Amino acid sequence: MNTKSAVLALRALSQTHRLAAFRALVQAGPDGLSVGALRARLDLPAATLSAHLNQLRAAGLVLDRRDGRTIHVSAHFGHMDALLGFLTENCCAGAVCAASRPARKAR
């Protein structure tokens, strides 16, 4: 990942509803959710969710899959992992540090 892609992804995630949508898709796993199910979970109007998903798509963070008349959206885990790798590249000059330990759940 390069700096421009990282900035685009971070910008897309810097809005409350987009971050919530992305987190819901990460929690849903590789199958993702139908757009309708995601809309219901986030309690957003369809047009609003569509605009937010367009931002996440443009940043490469979500993928679409059509199943008949239903569109399923899923997190692009490869792009997410690339972003995390970019952010932690050469962390602590390669020394073992807090960033190399498993993450703790926030309270």
C-alpha cells in the first residue's frame, strides 16, 4: 500500500456511519451482509447508506456481490490488512513492542 491509498482509506473511515458500516461488515465475515440488512442494522436511510458505501468502495475497503436482485457487501480484508501493515510497518524499529502484541478489547 502507498501513502495515497492509506490516506484515502483513513479518510473514508473517519466518518461515524462509514466506520460503523465497515466494522459491521468486518464482524459479518467474508460473506458480508445484504445492503438491506446493513441498512437495518445501522438504521440509515437507503440513500445515505448508498453514499457511504460509495465512499468505502472508492477507498477499496468494501466489495460488492450480486445474488439475483440482492447486493451483498463485504469488507475487503486484503485491503484492510494492507492498511494495517502500512500503519505498523517498521514499528519500534523492528523491536518487540506493544504493537506486536495481540490487541486488547477497549472497555
